[in-house]
Amino acid sequence: MIGPASYLHRRARQGIVRRVEALFNDQAHGERPVARSDAALFDSASPIWRVHGDVTTMLIGGVSALLLQMLHPAVLAGVWDHSDFRADMLGRLRRTARFVAITTYGDRAEAAAAIAHVRAIHARVTGVLSDGTRYRADDPDLLGWVHVTEAWSFLAAWQRYGGRRLSRTEADLYCADFAVIGRALGATPLPTDTAGTDRALQARRPQLIADDRAREVARLVLGHMPDNPLAIPLQRVTMQAAVDLLPAWARRMHGLPASPSLARPLISTGALGLATTLRWAFGDL
């Protein structure tokens, strides 16, 4: 028999999940949840499972990565010209998170199918920049930039808000494993450790531009509020945590202020608290 305390405990967890799943959960959007498989690309004890399996840090890192990606003119053009992100911003983030989940701990066959699907989409995305330069979404160099922003942001979010910081060796292993997915998508060259990821991020700075469209994407990403008012505080903490996670130079390019000194501990504490709560809520119900 379930006692009153256990019943209330269970109901509290279910209530939190219902508030969050409208934003991030696959079942709420008619999709089968990603099952964790013994036949995944990576071992279940690997750091990549730990990093990519965390709801909060992946959302914070995903927003940070998207803001970094949009500073590259060709990546921005591909998203601006060939997607409905302005009408479905959270949907784009959710689909990216689902792809990462499938390729990290889904069955190998599912991972291969997801990779093939994304590569087919990329092959159809081409265009011309305002200066006449042609771009292709399957350009290995552009794919490399997208990969580096995600590797850097997902890892940075975990190290700041995750359950247990990775050691340097574990962090390097995370980068090496994530590079396997990037190479499967056609990205080259890819860093395979933290130092290389940091260098790759810095090396791209001369190519980056913060124009009106990049700032419009930032406004849409950070200003979007969920329909469910109960989820708005969660959203605000998450978005500001993502802004604070960005390198200072990227915040300046977007014109985004970091949290004020007095508010920074509140944002950090709020994000840590949210991450802890969601890890508890999304455990076995």
C-alpha cells in the first residue's frame, strides 16, 4: 500500500513533469520517447550519456549553442531562409535535443536513421548570401562550426549546472565521443578534446557577424514565453542562464547583458535548483 507521504511525493513529481513536458517532452508532441539502449553508439557509463541525458543543462546549452551558431552568416542564412523557426522556436530546440538523444543513447539503427535523415535535409539547403557567396548546409566547414558550438555549450552547461563536474579526462572523452556524431553528419575537421574545442571556437571569431537578423533570432529565442503560465518562471531562469553561459565576446556581439552582479547568484542558484528538481522529477515515476 502506498502511504500518504509516498502518494504526495509521487503526485508532486508528476505535477512538475506535466508543467515541463509541454515544452520539452516527446510524448507531449506525439513522439515516442527515446529509449536508452544497450546497443547505443556509446557505453552507458560514458560521460556523453551523463551530459546529454540531463534536461536542464541540455536546454541551457542548446540555447547558448543556437545563439553562437547564428553569428555565422551562412548558418544564419540557412536557418532564416529554409526553416519555420520564427513560428516554432521551441520546436526547433526540441528536435535538436531529440536528435542528440537518439544518437547518444538510442539504438544504433535508430541513430543511423536519424543521421541519414538530417544529412538528407542538409543536402537540400542551399542559397546565396547578400554578398553573392553561395552556401550549402552540408558544407563540412559549416557543420564543423555548428558542432563546435554544441560541444562547447553542452559541456559548459553541464560543468556549471550538472550533477557532478566532469574531470579533465572525462571532459576530453566527452568531446571525443561527440565528435563521432559530428563526423557522421559530415563535419570536418573536429576537435576531440576540450582544449581543441576552445581553440576552434576562438578561431571562428573573425568570420562571425552580429547583424539585424542574428539579433532578431536572439530576441525570438529569449523572448518567447510558453502558453502555460506555470512554466514562465522556469523559462526565464533558463534563458538568462543560457545568456550568462555565453563567452563575453558573444554576449557583446548580440548586445545581450549578463546578469547584474547582485542577480548573478540568484540566476545560478535558480538554474541549479531547477536542474536538481527536474532530475528528481524525471526519474522513474
